[in-house]
Amino acid sequence: MPYSEQFLHEAIRLSGEKMEAGEGGPFAAVIVKNGKIISKGWNCVTSENDPTAHGEVMAIRNACHALETFSLEGCEIYSSCEPCPMCLAAIYWARLDALYFAGSMADAAAAGFDDRFLYEEVSKPWNLRTLKTRQALQSEAQAVFKAWIAKPDKTAY
Amino acid sequence: MPYSEQFLHEAIRLSGEKMEAGEGGPFAAVIVKNGKIISKGWNCVTSENDPTAHGEVMAIRNACHALETFSLEGCEIYSSCEPCPMCLAAIYWARLDALYFAGSMADAAAAGFDDRFLYEEVSKPWNLRTLKTRQALQSEAQAVFKAWIAKPDKTAY
């Protein structure tokens, strides 16, 4: 379906409403299928004690719950802001068809959110990131991947 | 706390156990605080119909629930595999002190998982990604950010 401004207005409106209500940061998203909103999500990191509870992630979880599927092919997401790397990757994993957003990464950064820094970190090889990181026991993990490849009754995603 | 091999063994063991049980893909993680495991998580994307239910995300959610906080400062995460961009950004948002992992992004890719492609996409400006993306109504979103900045009783994260 083509972009429809009403859904982006709704995502922005929701971001303000839930932020004012003390749910969390000023971010929200809605997911649309066949021209209708099928789910809404808003940032509830601080109220739910869940650092992964961003607007887009919550909207994705709610849409998948409603449709009883782990794939949102055929749906679009409207977000009040450019997604952080966590939410962007979640949008890919959910197989959403399109992303429409309003505020920019720079707008989020100016309001105190780390999105720009996170994009820089995610783009680096792991040994150059600020996060202390170490790899070990690789062959032990490879054995599990081999078992997955050989598993006859697996559900791919 | 320094790296301790026992926890990485446990993350890998769990990834195999839950994959064989049909929970989802072959990935798991544990979170450690003061030398003790405080949470475990495993991929349950297909069994829970949640594309965000990766091992690291689930371990983070479970740890935050157990500790009743949205910050895991002072904790480390041990993952059976190098995190995808969603999980890596979640690790930063959760303020974890360190990441220890076993399998590589290449190992995951060889088993059919999109991690490498996702890292490439996340590293691009939004207008160069394969995901159909469009920005609109930026000033409307900026007004919400201004309200956030001015909000006297906000909880920062």
C-alpha cells in the first residue's frame, strides 16, 4: 500500500500522548495492513523495565500477536522517529514491506537519545567497539549450527 | 567481572537444547552478575510468534524483570553467537558491561541467518537501504521532542 499521512500523524500523536502519561521516551509506531492499523506500540522502557520496549519493537510484537505469525510481510510500519539500530533490524526480521518515519536520528540525539552513537558502534567490527567484547569457544557453537542445518523438522524464519 | 568460560559453555548448551526442543533458531544467551547467572534467554521467534525474541533480547528482558530495572550496568552477557544488530543495540541500550560470544556472524550466515546482510543495511543511510523508506512530517515530531526536553518529571534512560 502507498504511504498515507494519517498513519504517520497517528504515530506522532501517540508518541506525545504516552510520553506525557509517563510511559517512557517520546516514541511510538503503528503497523498498517491493507489500509488499516493492526497494532500500536509506544516506548515503555522505564514503565515496563524493559530496555527493548521501544515503540517499533512493541508495535511489531503486538502485530505478530494479533496476526499469530512471526512475519509481517504485506504490512508497513509508521514511526514517529527514525528507528534506532535495534528497531531497524527488528523491522527487517519482521519482514515489513516499508518504513515511514517523521523525526530524524539528529532530532532524537538532540533530545538525549543515543541513536547516532549506536549506528556508529554497530557499523564497526566488534573488536573496535567501545563495548568490551571477546570471542571464545567458536567450534563448540559451530557444532550447534551443524545440528540446526541437519534438523529435519525445523521452522525457518 | 572477568570472562568465565563456564557461562559461555552454558549459553551454547542452552542454544542446542532449546533448538532441539523446537523453540526456535539455535541461539541462546545468559546474563551474569557478580559471578552468578541471573537470567537465561533463547531464540523463540517461531514458537512465540515474535521476530524480536532472539536469545540476547530474551535474556535482557528476563534479567530486567528479575532485577526490576531497565539498566543492567554491572552485568555481562554471554551469547552462543555474535549478536545481530538488533541484539547488539539492545545490549547497548541495556548498558551491559561486556559481551562474550562463541559463534561468528559468518557461522550464523552459513546456517541461513541474515545477520551479515543486516549489518550491511544498518550501516547505510536510510535512503540507500533495500527497505522502502520515506520521511515526512518531521516538524510535527520535533514538537514532541521539544515537549520531552521541557517535561519536568521525566525518567531518562
